[in-house]
Amino acid sequence: MNSSREETDNKIAAANAAYEHVKDVAPRTRAGWLTGVAAGLESHADELVELGQEETHLDEGRLRFELRRTIFQLQLFAEEIIRGEHLDATIDHADPDWGMGPRPDIRRYSIPLGVVGVFGASNFPFAFSVMGGDSASALAAGCAVVNKVHEGHLRLALRTGEVVEEALDQAGAPKGLFSTIVGREAAERLVDHPLVKAIGFTGSTAGGRMLHDRASLRPSPIPFYGELGSINPVFVTEAAWRSRSAEILAGFASSFTMGMGQFCTKPGLLFVPHTDMDVAALLRTEIAEKPRRPLLSKKLREGFDAALEGMRSTPGVDVLVDGDDSETPHPTLLVTTAERVRERPGILEQEMFGPAAVVVTYQPGEDLPSLARLLDGQLTATVHGEPDENVAALLDELRERSGRLLWNAWPTGVTVSYAQHHGGPYPATTATTTSVGTAAIGRFMRPVAYDSFPPSRLPEPVRDENPWRIRRRVDGMWEAPAAEETE
Amino acid sequence: MNSSREETDNKIAAANAAYEHVKDVAPRTRAGWLTGVAAGLESHADELVELGQEETHLDEGRLRFELRRTIFQLQLFAEEIIRGEHLDATIDHADPDWGMGPRPDIRRYSIPLGVVGVFGASNFPFAFSVMGGDSASALAAGCAVVNKVHEGHLRLALRTGEVVEEALDQAGAPKGLFSTIVGREAAERLVDHPLVKAIGFTGSTAGGRMLHDRASLRPSPIPFYGELGSINPVFVTEAAWRSRSAEILAGFASSFTMGMGQFCTKPGLLFVPHTDMDVAALLRTEIAEKPRRPLLSKKLREGFDAALEGMRSTPGVDVLVDGDDSETPHPTLLVTTAERVRERPGILEQEMFGPAAVVVTYQPGEDLPSLARLLDGQLTATVHGEPDENVAALLDELRERSGRLLWNAWPTGVTVSYAQHHGGPYPATTATTTSVGTAAIGRFMRPVAYDSFPPSRLPEPVRDENPWRIRRRVDGMWEAPAAEETE
């Protein structure tokens, strides 16, 4: 089943040929390919969701929602590239009076990088997998994609790949623009191959870091956009705790158990004031209502069990709500104190990917900002507070350590939009970019300037007449494109 | 003279404290610091240019122009950040009807990374040195800068640092926001220090690659924006050669000898049709008129001599115009053929930093695109052609391998503007970004999203009322800021 080196090389070569062939097509053409893939996924929804249920233990509702999100993402990216936002087209006309001396005519826009290697995650078999955010943004950018599928849902992955290839073919895209490979050897070859120009990765910190270093040490280093690990701390202020502890605990119980805790944005740390209230009983009741399912895969389950066991056996960490080790494990909540965490900051650094979290209690007047300073880089950080409280210092420390801040909300669920940012300081991600939302497209492009070119030789995005009707910056000022085409 | 580890650590800590203190100031305040530095450099122009003449062998006119460019850059960046372009502010209001399901209120903008380490180059003692493009863009982004000065012009560098620190102080910026360090040990510490969040580097391929790998392998990797080496090939078509060979050779002679060939954009390779014309005589005459000066430093001279000797002794490479090894060396031109280059593509990969270049002659009907495919990554690539020629395939190959394409122009001289791009595939640079022009600022920022925040807790750039009057994208549509302030 694993791809041989020759197969991998052939797919990369075919991807590069496809990229070369279509790297300069008009955005509307490329958008048609994206919406074609969206339609292909939609028309195979029943089959794909069924395969997903068989392989992942996720329920139908969740899988259907995730597929809808995946389809929507392709459609949104199609609209985005028609607007030309990703091209960042900028025109500086020649200016004899420019402040530092005469300026030649210079025009810049962004071109696709080439072949992109994408490593899908197991926990979102659609949204962060074969045709997930990395593949969609690389295709939107104009790149070709070779996708190393996740073995956790191999049949679904390969079938999704077939559906995508078929849809691209029907939409008129060149063969080879998208393909899949299998296995560790193929994965390493993908990172090493001279024709591969960037990597998108979602997975574990250890595996991601290894591939990051490998990509960085190539004879010709390439960008490695890796999403590794995140614990997503939630801080509850004393005032918020006084006014609505039950509501907060209910929200927490829902968020950390969502998808059996197998979300990269699962809140794995809850900082609350020390209390005489029976938090354990409250949480136990909340959790009892949540559906329980097996974890995604045996490998993931083993990793979860080991991480949980490691945390449970850490001195100063106690059990708050005991889970079990059944096939559909009851969630576990551990508890420790701010004092102990200050002695052993490592407690804050261990991700437990699955249905478990740590509650950290703190004493009245605790210095929350300095506690926040003990945290690693995170995808998200959340504060539950009251309207009149001053938590600026805490928010500031959390912003230094995360990519998305939430206020009185929960981090699970990441909408695909223009302003979304899904990324954060290392080890949350290995770059400063986002892997979700329209801004993800730019990761797979690079700018090129045209200096002193005659009008007839300029590419479409930077011609004065703006044939693609995109938004551009001209001599420093942004210009709206001509009225939308009505066709 | 070299900074001790303790000194280096203290400067980095002070830089971080300064960054923390002012990371959220309004763009107008920060712009005032940049224009303050510009004014400080201007008021010390005579002193600095004199020091530069003593240490670099560059003439007064060149140094004055370079200082003017450096000052202009600071002023342009000040304007740019007042417009808020670097913030990339994006607002998605909550939307219950969003295509993939209800969307929360999400707002994103970019914040500074923290302390940036900058390594200045020797060849532009102002424009790519202490307060060159990397320092200016990092300060504009809101970062603090610790600058590892180049030993090639140590007194000038340290004096420039003093002028900058004094100007920042007078403009009201916090102490420590900018400082300088000296020496290799300090340089390595700068790349390793946990508080340093990015590196800007201009220098040699070997040194830059070593530091790139070091930055990538840190416990917490950081972006390394390195500009390493580039040979800047120029292709002359048969038609252009027929119609204006003398003019092209004159332009080439001026461009490759500019600054004694010590420009990162020096055209080091000229591809011309094989000819019976006495090219050597023509070039010798052109070169004879050019001013000659010693190279920038002894170390650089040794490197140049070694590179030139290596190229001269390459089989198949002959001398076209002989130079000399005087203190102010006469430029050397070597010659080879396309045929030999195809046998030994290494000829195309050796940068000779100084007054030397290689002319490559090709036979009628030569396949120029396939010749271009032998090239490494470049900052620039140039074509001299005639209006009716079809050179699309050649331009395409050159675009794949460079960051700036020129048509019937010369690559030396890099204007600072909105559309400028100074960067290219490895080894030209280690990232896809530019180190010149307003787009350089974004390298030192990262996006952060605010999810579900109440209006009163939102930072200025993403408040509905737009207090900083910056350009923003709101619900997918770009909005112009309110009318410019008239104060």
C-alpha cells in the first residue's frame, strides 16, 4: 500500500508539470476548479461520510458538518481568488521626482510557489485532511499538491483523493495537479524532493518538529507551515467565577469533551479560583451527558493513555473526575494548584490529545499574568471575565503566547473567514501564518517584481487596464476594481 | 571591543523591555520615532559620510546618496505605518447566516514579533547596515532591534548606532529600543537568545546559511530573513544584439563595475550571441572610463581574489578583459560558451563579489530557456530584447528563479517603494519576503485574532470606530479610512 520512491517521484514530477502548465491561468479558471472539487465532494457526501464513520468512530452529524465546512472553504477561496486578494498586486509607475531619486516603473504581484507537500491530520478527516485547509489554500494559490494521507483513515483518504482528482479532471484542470501518497518513506521523500517548494503539516509536535528541521536543512530550504500542539488555556477571573461558575463549568465540559477532546483547540487547562464548591460533582454531572465514542485510532488512543498517565502521576496533580479505560473512555479531569504549577511549569506543557484536561486552582489575589508567562506558545487563549474588570495585563501576556484570544467564549470550533487566524507561537505552529481562513492562501505564494517592462509584456495582474478586475495598490493608493462583472 | 555575553544579554533584555513598553503605541507615535531617526542621521550627515569615506573607500557622492536613501526609507516607512498598511486589520462581524454555520465576531490585525536581531552588510554602510532596511522595517513593525554591526566599518557603525539611539531618545522612544553589539560570539548569542524572535541578515551565503540553520534548530525556531548571494544573469537576445550591441555593452560595463562590483544586484553573467565583433575591445574602452577604488575591506578583497582565481582556472573559461591585482583593481571579464556551461553548470553558481563578470556566448538558435534552467535562485534576472520578439519561455524560466525581472534595464540600484521586491529563491534569500520597500515591514509582525470580544476591550486597530483611521477589510470588503486628519 505504501508508495514507493519511484511512485512518489513520479507524482511529484507530474504535479510540477501540471503546475508549470497552469500557473498563470486566470483566477476565474482556477476558481472553477475549486468549486468543481467542492461539487465533487458534495455529490459523494453519503459515500464519504459512511467511510468516515467506519474508519474514525466520529458520528454522522459531525462528519456531515465537517464536510460542509470543507466544501464551504473551497467555495470561499474560489471567491477570494476571483477578487485577486491573494495576488497583492502593486504598481509603482515611473516617478522622476521620487524622494530618493528617479524611480523606474515597478510592478509586483505574487505567484504560486510550485509543488506543495501536504500532511493531513487524523482528527479532522475532511477539514484538515486530504482536501482540508492546506490543500485548498495551496490549490487556490495556484500550486500543485501532493498529499501524504493519514493512515488513521486510509480508505477514506484515498477515496477522497480519487473524488478530488476526478472532479478536477471534469472541471478541466490538468492531470497531476493533485495526488496522494502513502507511508513514511514517501513522506520523507516529499519533504526532501527538490521540486517540492513548501510543506503544510498538521500533526504531532514530535513528528512536525522532525519534518520542520528536515525541510530547513535541505540543500535548498523550504517553508514548513506546521501546526503542532496546543493546550489552549482558559483563565476564569474571580469575579466571573463568583457570578457564573456553573455556567462556565458547563461550557468547559462541553468544549473539552467535544469530539472526544480530539480538537487542536481543546481547552486543556482551566484556571479557576480556589473554591469550597463541589466542582467535581458539577463537572461529573455535565460530563455524564456527553456522548462517548472510541478515540480516532488505536495509535492515538495509546498516545492519549500515555500522556494522561504521565500527567496523573506527576506529583501535585490529583484526580478531580476519574475517567475510565473503556473503549469509549469517560473523560478525566485532573486538578492542581497555581502554587504547584509555579514549581513545575512542565505541567502546563503536556498536551493530552483526547478527553482529559487539567483544572488549576488559584488563591484570591493570585498574579494571573505571571502565571500566564509560564505558558508555551498556543493556538488560542481564553479569558472569562466580567465587564468592569481590568484584565489588560493578563490579556497582554496571553496575546504574546497565542494566535487567537477569546473573551467569554470557547476555543473549539474554528470558523473559516477573512479575519480568522489559526496559528500561534511555537510549538503551536512553526510559522507566523494561519492555516485556516482566506489568509492561508498567501503562504503558498511569493512576490515577483517586474521592473521597466513595456505594457505589452506585463502579466495580466499588473497591466494598467486591469483585465482581471482585481483590487490593486497603485502609486501607494489602493484602487477598487472596475464594477463587478455581471455575467 | 567585542561584546561579552553579559553585555549582549543585557542589550537583548533591555530591547525586550522597551518592546513590551511600546508595542501598542499608536502608529503616529512610532512614525515620529522613525522620522526622528531620519532627522538625526541628516543632521550628522557630514560626520557620518566622512567616517564612511575613511573606512570603506567609497566616495563621498555615493555615500551621500546612500545616506539620503536611508533617510528617505525611514520617512516612507513612517508614512506607511500611519496608513496602517502593515497592520492588515480585518474585521468579520458575527454572522448567523455564514455559509458553514454561524460565525462569531472575529477581528485580526498584526502585532510586532518582539526583539529582532539584525546583521548588517559591509557593502552598503548605510542602506543595508546599522539603520538599513532590516532595522528600519523592524522598528516600523513595532519591534526592538539589536544590531550586530559589521566589522568592515566598525567606527562608522558604532557612531551611527549612537546617533540613532540619541535620536530615538530625543523623539521620546524608550531606552533600549535600538542597540548595537560587536563580534562573532555576540552574533551567535543573538541568534540563540530566547527573547530574540526573528533575524534579518545580509551577507555571504556560507555565513548566512550557517546562521539560518542555527535559527531553525533552536528549541523554539525563529524566522531567518537572510539575503545571501546572487549572480543576476542578463540575457541578450539575438535581435537586441544585432540592433544595439554597443549600447548594451556600455550599459553592462557601467552596471557590473558600479561600486567596484560590490552590489548584491551586480550583473555577474551576460549571455550574448557569439559574434565576430571585438567585444573585448569595446568593453575595455568602456571600463577604462570607470573610476577605480580599493575594495571595501581586506577580507572582502581576499574573497574576491579567491573567487576570481577559481573562476579563471575553470576549464573552458578564458579571459576576455584582463584585470590587475593593484590596490584599485582593474575589472576582469571572463568568457565562456553556452556549450561549456551546459557541461559545467557550476560556472553559473559562483558569485564573484567585486569587479568581475562572466560573458557567456551562445550560438544562433540557442535554446535560452533551457540555459536559464541551469541557474540557481537569484535576486534579479534581466532580458534585453526587441519589441516583437517572443521571449515568453525565457522570461518564464527566469521568473521561476528570481525575485525581480528587468526588461532592457540594469539590475543595480534598488529603489525603495511600494511595489519593490528584493528577494528571490534560495540561495538569493532564505525566505519568500522582500528586504527592500514597504512590504519589508510585515516580515517582523504576526497576526492575532480577537474572538467574541466586547467593543470596550478591543484594541484600537479593530474597533468599529477605527480610531487610528487605517484601511481595513470589513466583512470581506475593504473600507477606506475616514478622511485624512488635517492636523
